[in-house]
Amino acid sequence: MAHKLYDKDGHTVYLFADLVTGDGIQSNQLFIKKHHHSALFDPGGALTYQPLNMAISKISSINELDYIFATHQDPDIISSVDKWIMYSDAKVVVSRLCGNASCRI
């Protein structure tokens, strides 16, 4: 379920915090949309992909996803990135710190 955090002048921010139940690890996904452009922060793991994709599709087209931001390298926040980039033209943005050998995505 999308929780609308901000909505003004075509700029909307949504929080997804309840997509995974049971043994899965829920991380918080943030989706920002402005007109026909959007960004997704920490898309989550494999269990999050399908419910998040379905929830976002009610708000925006996957074709409008411009960026995917990974705030850190833990698998619970980024392991679904392969699916997101397979079905969109989004660019993945990670910290420069993830360029070293200790950061594995």
C-alpha cells in the first residue's frame, strides 16, 4: 500500500513500508514522481519486486521510471534491481563508496 507523504504542484512522494509479510525482510521503498518522471529509492529484495511493481503501476508507468537509487549495499534494499532495469530504462545510482571491493551489489 502506498502512503502519500507529499503532494503539491505535480510532485508526489510515496512510501511503501508494508509489502512483505512472513519471513521476508521489509525495507522501506520511497517513490518520487513529478509529472512524467520518477525515481525509486531502495527497490527492495526479490519478495518486494512483484508487490512494489504492482503498487507503482497504479501510480505511474514503468516507462516513466528514470532513476533507481541504492542508499547502501545490503541485499534487502537492492537485490531486485536486476528486474527493475530489465523492464525499464532507469539508471541505477549508487554511492561512490560502492565502487570499492568491499561493496557488493
